[in-house]
Amino acid sequence: MAKFRGFIAIDIPTNKKIIDMENEIKNIGAALKLVEPENIHVTLKFLGDTDEKKIDEIEEIMKNSTKGLTPFNIKLKGSGVFPNNNYIKVIWVALENAEKIGEIAKKIDKQLEKLGFKAEKRGFSAHLTIARVKSSRNKEKLLQIIEKYQDVEFAIIDVNSVILKKSELTPKGPIYTNLREVKL
């Protein structure tokens, strides 16, 4: 039985302001892994190891969860960290006008339970992961950059599809392959 590491997401086009922020972060010598600009996305649901035989059913759930929706805009604005400034694990860019994305994520999560996927314990948090932090090295410099970008408007993005992706982990970073795309 073939499996793949999967997730459902909304792609975010490469953005100069996010690249500028990533370059500033890269240049301070913090211990972290930046997300490649072409891999930046909004995760609606992380699936983990997924049976390839479920791809058609997952696509149907994606269609059901977006039924009746037309393309819409979201704003990428502001930056922050998870879980908090004292213990940084993730650096993110916030999404505004993301209520529709939250509803799509909730519907997908609920329907995927029927296929054996565990429901999310935490509520949906609309964000783009920019970097994963490995240690507190140069934390103060990192926090200065995050503060600098906390009110910056990065872009307004058109959301017009939801994508089932395969993630292959490699030493150079993940390689994402689109398996199915549901247009709004």
C-alpha cells in the first residue's frame, strides 16, 4: 500500500517584501530554516502519511468544502512568532480577511474524520510560516526584525484554488508536488 506525506493548502505567490524579510532574517546568523519563497503556502490541513488510494476521496472533500465559493482576496499583513517571544519556534506572516479560509479548513477537517484523519485539537490559525527556529541564538536581533515587519502590508493575494500536496523531505528542504487542485 503506497503512502505519501500529504497536506492541503493554498499557494501563496512569491512576494518581494517576504523575500526581503527572509533575507534580513538570514543575515543575522540565527539558527533557523527559512521556507523557500516558492514553497510558502497556507496549510489548511496537514494529513501526514496518507494512503494513495484516498486521493479521490480527499479531492471530493476539498470540492465539498469549497462548494459555492468564488475566488476572494486575503491580505498578508504583519509578522509574529509561535508560541511566544521568549521561546520562538516559528516565524510567521499574518493573514487578514481570512475568515473564508478558516471556514474551508474547518469543513475539510470535519469531513476528513470520516476517512480516519484525526481532528485538529487547536483552532485554525491563518498564517504563513516563514521560518522554523532551531535555537535562541541571536534571538534579540530576530525579534527586532519581526517587530519591524509587524505592521507591514506584504500583499493582497487572490485565493482561487485549494491544493492537495505531496511533501518529500530532503536534506535540502521539502519538495512539494501538487496532486489535485480544486478551483473556486
